Amino acid sequence: MHTKSADTSVQIQTDFNQTLPLHIANLTCVRAGKAMPFTREQMSAIDKMPIKAPVAVNFMGLTTDEQADRKHHGGPLKAVHQLPIATYEQINAEFGLKVRIGTLGENLTTEAVNGLPEMDETTVCIGDVYQYGQLREDKISGEDGVQLRIVQPRRPCYKINDQIGQFTKVPNIAAWVSKQGIAGWYFQVVRDGLIHADLPVYLVKRPYPFATLKTLWQLANSKEKFDADVIEPWLAIECLEDSWKKVLAKKTRQG
């Protein structure tokens, strides 16, 4: 009697914790903004518009992108911002709005490939390094492409309220976005280069597979305290931006 055995070689894994590098997405849009008059008699570059031509990226971000408030935006640890399209879908569904993509300050928009999930707070981790551009051993072909490392989530601020509030009376959307943990994330630039739409996106390093942004938001927003063995692995992540480590350290249960 013949018994058919299961063929594990054809099983499909539908997450990013696989053999790397892994082609997970394609870059569908690159955006940049110029500082312009905003609410409260301030300037802001939160409104980002698509860029058609390749743009250079260095340690400070896209060379054509501006940040009006350099104290709270931009810099090496907030060089490039990515936001899932789903964030807009969730905001629009929750509040009955039609906020367009690019309104909330993101530089990059991606689309999943190969049956994998979208890049979002449930699938990306602190410390992940992504290559936006073709893989060519130790270099990127034609210098098109960059390598970016996730170092922190984005903290929604009042400018999200002011930006959307120009067209609606909905109060404090920023607080709702923060509570949901759907604010996107900031990259540190690992390798300079040129970036443009239609580049493939590869996950090339994942040193901390436990450190999803969803988990980080849950820990940071929790009113509870946690055992040291829950918090200490996060504090050991060298690239996690310091202010997040301070928040997490305060969540450690004493005694």
C-alpha cells in the first residue's frame, strides 16, 4: 500500500522571515515636498508630491525634500519616511474622509509582490535593512538604488491634525493614528544612491525578527509594566532611536 507523504518543499511562507535577501515589494512612488506657509503662521513640507525623475539620497534623505521644522523632522535618524497606503484607507474609513496619498508626509510608497504581505507595522521590524534597487552582489547596478534601515516609528504630531483639519472638522486624528500604531516609520540611510519609482524592494537584513513596529507601539502605549526579559531585548537594539528606548525602559516592572 502506497502512502503519499507531504511535500514540504512546496509550502509557501507568507511573511518576511525567510531566507534573505527577499524580494518583497516594488517601489510605486517617490515623493518630496517644499516648505510652504502652513497653519498657525508656520511653515511645513508635510504635503509631498510625486517625483518622476531619479533623485539622489544621502544621509539626510532625499536631496530635493525639505523639512521646515528641523528640530522635530528630518536628520539622519529621520532621513526617509515610508507610510503604508492602508493608513489612508483606515483614516478615511474611520472618519468618512477622502485624504489623498502624500498628504501625511511620506516619501515612499510600495506594493507587495510574490504573494507576500504589504510592508506595514505588522511586517517590518526595527533594524531591518531594505534595498530599493536591483541586487548586484556588493553593489547596485548603475548606482540606482539605496539601502535603508528602520530605526524608529513616526510619532504623529499636531501637524497631521492641522493638515487634515484644513478640510474637515474631525478633531485629533493624530492621537487616533498613534493609538492604532499606523504612523509608518523612519529610515536611516545605510548606502547613498539614486531612487525612483519602479525599483524592486529587497529585505536584505533582519537582525531582530521579534521587533515589529506593531509590538513596539503596543509596549509604548501600554499602561502596564513588563518583566525585564520583555523589555531588555529592545534596549539592546543598537539602532533603535534613544527616545524610544527611554519610553520602553520606563515600562520595566521593578522588583
